[in-house]
Amino acid sequence: MTGPIAPRGARPGLGRKAARGAFVTFGGQGIKIAVQTLSVMLLARRLTPQDYGLIAMVVAIIGVGEIFRDFGLSSAAVQARTLSKEQRDNLFWINAAIGFTLAAIVFSGAGLIARLYGQPGLAPIARVLCLTFVCNGFATQYRADLNRRLLFVRLTVADVTAPAVGLVVALVLATQGATYWSLVGQQIGQALALLVMLAAGAHWIPGLPHRHADMGRLLRFGTNLVVTQLIGYAGNNVDSLTIGIRLGAGPLGFYNRAFSLLMTPLTQLRAPTTTVALPILARLSDDDDRYAQFVQRGQLALGYTLVAGLAVVISAAEPVTQIFLGSAWTSVTPILRLLAVAGVFQTLAYVGYWIYLSRGLTRDLMQYSIITALIKVACITVGSVWGVVGVAAGYAVAPALAWPLSLWWLARRTSIPMGALMRGALRIVAVAACAAGAASVVVQSLAGDDAFVRLLAALGTAAAVYALAALTRPVRADLTGVVGILRLATVRTSR
């Protein structure tokens, strides 16, 4: 058996790699979000809510296959202290085989999806979209390998190029009158481009499967994680399923555009924090003090950036909708505002996900996810009585209830700075609420003005509130901690 594939960051210089990785990853993510936003703006003016609703119906069902396709094995590979070439080859073929299997299942079951919604046109959409499982199955371990070796530049180039390719494909098809097939082409084009870029960046070709490679630890990690992700997926998509089944493609199209305009970029901003934090926290696992410091400052960094942005969206949802979607999508405004509230509490709880993965607590994560999924299902089901806005309200209430439960659950299983995390989060929420309230008053006072003017006014007002808050000692200390996380990333973990 050949030697283990050690992560490059395991040697001295990890801090410098982490700092560069964070810079590159977040920079690339900014470009990716710009592409995503451009996609929303351009395609929303060429397609209808019905078009988006049809694709969202299919994705809500077949998207669960993406979890099975990964099977938690990408995270298993990244967090493993050592990974042999034989294990890497086996993981590649396992993910590829799962991808082909899922594609076959979706292709043969496309008719069932159409019958579930009462929309015959969904069957051919599902049969074409199943090709994404094949592409992503091949790409999974290439991505994990680049992440494990801290090759963030190559990973970022792939993540930026793929959606750009998908957007070009969608625009070309849309200008030819392809309607919802433009969105199908976007998904296929993006998946193919991502596979090519990741494979080219990883610079390796998998060998044949190895029967004697020890896969037990990796598969156990993946099994626990995939169950957790399945539970999370069910909870995260009960809103789309509920709207699609009870209200139809039109309302789902409005909800889907609000979700794509806000929650998709928010997820894209949070995801790279895990890419950077997971390998770092895994290497700080033997140093409880520095581990706790990284987690605490990580929450502050997310809170005083992402949550601050969400406060602006809450106050300026109407001009944001007009600017990015156009006047035909005004029904999105209350949905967008409620989703921003949900994003606040999801972001505060996000560092808990880092802890579960870096500590290997996938079984506990699974158990906690069951509880939070039940909370979300209950809130959304009750909210659906009041239509699509009620669903959005239920989606917002659920993470507000689950967030403190997350801290309590983790405190039962591992050492975390629970008090510091709770106090920091409350300060983040208090400042964001003040900023959103003040900006809302300003936006309402400018109701007759241009949407861009109102959005700029909201940004300026929120910035002024944060500047005033920084004059207080606790918030000033928080901001110092945010700066400190950059310094922490530059400290060598090996002594």
C-alpha cells in the first residue's frame, strides 16, 4: 500500500495557507455571488414565475439525491488525519457509482414526480436533470482532494467558472425562447464545467478499486453525516414541497426567486467558511483554548458581516426586489424580508456545524438535526394556512427557536464557550435590530423616491447605527475579536 496523502497544511505554514485560503475563497465567493445575482436579474426578466416554479418542483424532489451522491464522503475525506491513495480511489468510485445509480432511479421514476404535482411536463425535466448526478458523482472526490490539500485557488477558479458557464448557456437558450428549458440547460452546463475544472485542478486519475483498503472509518463517518444531511434536506425543502403541492407553480416561482435572491447567496457566503474552518479546527482539536477562541471569533465575524447585510435586506426588501427582479415581482417583497430574518438565526447557529464536523460528532449532529427538522416542518405547516407568506413566516420562526437549542445540545457533548457565544450572538442581534429599525424608517420616508436612492439610504443608515454601536465597549471588543481571528489564522499551529 502506498503512503498516506497528508494534507499540506499539516506542516508548519498552515496559518499562512489558511490566511491565503480564506482570502482567495471569500474573494472567489464574491465573484460567484455576483454571477448568481446577475443570473437572477437577467433571467427573471426573460422567464416567468411558472417557469421557475416547474424547475423548483423537480429540484425539491431530486435534490435529495445529491445528499446520497456525496454520502458524506467528501467531508470524511477532508477531516481524516491520514488518507491513503487506495482509500481515495475507493471513495472516488463509490461516489461515481452512487451518481450513476441515482441517475437511473430518477430517470425511471420521473413519471411519479409528475403525478405527485399533477404536472405532466415535469417528467422530461427530471429525466434530463438526472445527468447532474453523474457529473457530480465524478466530481465529489476531486473537490474533497483540493479542499484537503488546501488548494483553495484551484477550487475557487472551478467554483467561479462553472456558474458563469451555466449562466451563458441559460441566456443563450432563453433568447431562443426555450422557457424553462433554459434553467435545465443552466444546471447541466454548470455541472459539466465544474467536473472538468475540478478534475483538471486535482491532477490525478483514479486507479482501480482496492479491496483491502480500510474504508470502515470513512464509511461510518459518511453514514452518520448523510443521515443528518437527509434530515436537514427534508426540513429545508418542506417549504417548497408544501407550496408546490398546495399552492401550485406560480406561488412557488415567487418564493423560489426570493430564495434565490437571498438565501442562495447567503449559503454561498457561509459555505466557504466551513471550507476554511474545518481543516483548521481539526488541527486545533488538541488545544481547547485556541479551538474555543477560533469558534467564538468565527461567530463574531459572521455576525458583524452577514447579519449586518441581512439587516439592510430586512429594512429595504421593497427596493431590493424592484432593483434585482423588476416591477413584475413585487409579491416577493414580504417573502424576502421574512427569509432575511431566518438567515440571521441560521448564521448565528452556523458555527455549531463547524464544531460537530471538526469534533467528529456526526451522530450527535444527526440527532440534533431530527429535532430541528421537526420544528421547521411544524412551523411551515402551520404557516401554510396563510399562503406563501405564511410559509415564509414559518421558515423564519423555526431557526429562531432552534438556535439556542443548538448551543445547549453542543454543550452536552463537548467543551464550547457557550456563555461567550450566547452573549456575542445577543449583541449581534441587538445591533442588527437597531440598524434594521432605523433603516426601515428612512426607507418608508422616501417611499416616492427611486429604488436605488432608498437602498443607498438604508445602507447609509445601517452603517451609521453600526458606527455608533462601535463606540460602546462590548461591540468594540467584538470588532477587535473579528480582527483577531485574522491574526489567529496567521499563527502556526505546530510549535
